[in-house]
Amino acid sequence: MDCALDIFFLEAVLNGVLLAGLLALLALGLNLVFGVIDVVWICYAELVMVGMYAIFYFYKMVGLPIPLAMLLGVLIVALAGIILHVVVIRPVLDTPPINQLLVTGGVLFFLQAAATMAFGIDFRNIGVQFGSVSFADMYFSWNRIITFVVALVIMFCLWLFLRRTFIGTAIRAVSQDRHVMPLMGVDTRQVYLVTSAIGGGLAGLAASLMVLQFDIYPQIGLQFGPLVFMICVLGGLGNMVGGFIAAFIIAQFITIGGSCFATEWGYAIAFLFFMVMIFLRPRGLFGGKA
């Protein structure tokens, strides 16, 4: 165990901040969908996996430039979000929540099996590395720095979209009361489709950033899925600001715990903190939707 307040501890803290940007972006899409449609996409992390495989296919197999491959990956996952809503979510939208969890859970296993059949179980990597930057004897990957900056820009753009556009205002209104808005002339079905497309697009953006840092394999959703749900619940399901703050808290537990003990202990401490806080604040640190 080494928790001395030295340069290595500071490096772990700053790496936790960089990791938080990615986790916050992952949680942002899921919180947006839940806040508007009131359905938790259990298969959200698997949509990210689909985006990662799409980028890998277009870049490594087709030979497209990486920016174009990433753009196509985002569009494919956005389309997948729309298909998921139309085919799976809409028929069970007014049924008990357990039905919604079961059908999206079924999509989770279907996507994992489809990826295994299409690409096998081997770990794959796009092989794009930007090196690292050194500062005061600390080293930070450019991939993580780029991911953090892009995540902040995307989150700010989404905030502007929700606050400054008509459809963004409609999305926020439906998230507050989806049963009253149709009486005021808002087409909730259109809002649901737009929200699903944006949620899928955010998953695709997260995939574009994750392929710069992580290997791709069919079960990668099992690595990040529980973390994303933990962050969303801790921040308050549907509360995007709360999810953003919760991502930074969890990321610090993971990186500092991993630096002091071991990586596995970092995750264990994060989940322990989550369980304690849920006992103390069942609705999350910042309540429900916001």
C-alpha cells in the first residue's frame, strides 16, 4: 500500500479527472434517455460496443480515415438508438418497468452474441496512439486528454441544445411531465425518437473516444455498464448534472484506490461507497430528474 501525498498521488488524482470525462459522457446519454422516456436502457453499454466495432470495421477493414470511421460509427449507433426505441421500447412503454428491463436486457445478450459471431472473441485494437505528455514528472496520455476535452465540449453543446432550441425545450418539458405535454400540442412520439437518436449518438461519441484507449471485445459492456448505471443512480436517475458530478466522484475512487492498493480494490471501494450512499440517499446524491 502506498498512499503518500507525493507526485504519484497527484498524478492519480489528475488521471481520475481525465477518466471522469469519459464516464460522465457515458452517463450523459443514459440519463438523457431515462429523463425523457423514463426507461432505463440496460443495453446502453452494448450500443457503445456496437459503435466501437463499427469504427474498427470501417477503419481497419474498409480503410477509411479515422475521423470518417468515427463519424459513421456515431451515425450507426444513433440509428440503432432509433431502431431500439421503435422496435423494442415503444411496444412496452406503458407496461410495468420489469417488462422494459427484461426486453432491453434481451437486447444486451443479443448484441453480445451478434458481436461474437461477427468478430469472434479476440481483443481488437485500432492501433491509434498519440503518445503522452510529461509535466512535473507526471505522464498523461494524449488519448485521455483528447477524450476529456471532447467530452466537455459535447456536454456543453448538449446543454446549449437543451436550453436554446425548440426541440431541446420540448425534450426538457416532456422529461418533467410526459402525460401533460401532448395536451399542449407537443408530439411526444417525435420527442422520443429525437431523444433516442441523441442518446444513441452520445453512445457513438463515447465509442469514438473509447477506441482510442481500450481494446474492443464483445463483453466490453460488462466492464463499463455497471459503472455507468452506478453513476446514473448515484447522481439521481435522469439528473444529468448529478450524473456529471457523480462521474468525477467515482473516477477518483477508482484511480486513487487503484494507486494506493490495486486496480481491483479501486473498483471495490467505488462500489462500496455507492452502496453506502444508496442506503443514506435512496434517490441519489442530487435527487431525481433535473
